[in-house]
Amino acid sequence: MATDDLLESVSDGVATLTMNRPEALNALSRAMLEGLADALRRFAVDDAVGCVVLTGSGRGFCAGGDVKGMAAAGRDGPPPTLEARAQGLRDRMEASRLLHEIPKPTIAMINGPAAGAGLSMALACDLRTMAAGARISTAFANVGFSGDFGGSYFLSKLVGTGRARELYYLADKVDAASCLAMGIVNRVCPEDTLRDETYALARRLANGPRVALRYMKRNFNAA
């Protein structure tokens, strides 16, 4: 599904998905989420792709859901039923599920702020690299949401339930050094080398033992 909100490229066995709404810190639009899900399904079965990198354009990774857009949409027409809202949310969360489940390594290259559902999608990836000046926040408490896109599950797996609850309840901003110390990210890089270091890692995975990596991922997801 082609959309200006999402850029795709494939090179040296690495597929890159770039969330492309820099004026809104890459807040998640419906078109972007549908594009992500479509691309991930294609990459999952594409022999030219051995690894997928998710990142954002401009100075941010992803600010999370487009709260302003959701509010505007809610003013148009009669309110949807609870069942329709629940199904809509499940549909939008497909991108996060696919990042976690496709049989290929996925890397979130966190080049700038990552918050809310944007952070959840980064946590859904197998590995995370982060710019030294970037910060993250669960952010849901700030807008009165309980959290979605699997973030509470993924974060609990990475840092334990006690620390994950603290990060969700307080929604503080966390710097890159703290993310590395807690195990939220795998590598912290200077801004000017983040891309090179991330793609060196991605190419190593793409050129690695793909069948073994696929089963490693399946085993970890089942553990």
C-alpha cells in the first residue's frame, strides 16, 4: 500500500521502513499503520530481505498516536460502538504484532523522541539502537490512556514488571544512557554514527544464518 506517510527501501538484504510525518514527529496516521502492516507482511516472505529496520524521518522516531487526528475524527458522524472501536484498535496494532512475529530480525533505529505507541513499536522489535541525544517516554498517562500496541508486555519482558509499571505510571522521559543501563536498548550511538552502526548490524543479521535466526526468534517468542 503506497502512502506518503511511510517510505520503503531495500538494500543489501536490509529493508528500511521510515515513518514519514516529520512535521508531527512521525505521529501514527491510519495510512502509516496500514502501510507498515502491508510492508511487513510482504517482507516476511521476500527472499531479498533478511532484516527489517524501522525508523523515523526528521528529528523524531515516533511521537505515538495522532491524538489530534483521532479527536478530529471523533467529531465526524455518530460515535462508533465499543465493539467497532475495539476492532479498529486491533487492526491498527497489526504493525506492532508483525514486528514481533515475522520470521526475520527487526531493529528499531531510535533516532529521536519515541513515545506512546511509537515506543511500543520500537519495543516490539528484536533489537533497538538509539541516538545518544534521544529520549523515550511511555506517555500514555499524560493523555489518559492505559496503553496499547503491546508496550506493557514488551517492556515488562525487557526490564521486569516493577520497573515497567514505574515507567508507565509516571510517564517520565528517559535518556539514552538510562535506556541502555535498564536494557531497553541494545546500543547507544552518537547521532552522526547511528545510521552506519545500525546498518552494519542489520547487514550482519541479513547475511547471517537466516533459517537459524528464524527459529531463534520463534523460540524466544515462545519462551
